Amino acid sequence: MKIYISLPITGHDIEEVEARCIFIAAILQEQGHTPISPLEVSSDPETTYAEHMGRDISALLCCDAVYFCKDWETSRGCR
């Protein structure tokens, strides 16, 4: 299954977000899934919030499931 990783990004230390995403992606891969990272879907830091969200939604439409990380509900983009 393709699984989109949903985690808070805006307002968080990007290195910590990247590390968290890599960790979760590795676990999903070990379980035989294909992780889809929002950091890979839309990696340009100069892109607008709306463009990031558009790319994220497009990626979500190609996935079978979503993995919601801790504190996802505090993120506007995750909701």
C-alpha cells in the first residue's frame, strides 16, 4: 500500500520534521508499504503554502491510506 505521512511541518524545526518523517518512512517500508512523504512531494522551501497543499492533496489522492503522526490535529495542513 502507498501510505501518505501526515505530520505538522509549519512552525516546526525542519530538521526535526525530516528526521521524524525518515523514521516513520523506514517503519512503513519494513512493513512492506510505500511511504509518501510531504517533504518529498513538495520540497521547495520557496513554494507558497497553497502550492504545498495542492501538491500534498494530489499525492493523497494516489495513496491507499494515511499515517497520522502524533499532534497531527494541531496542524492546519494535516486537518
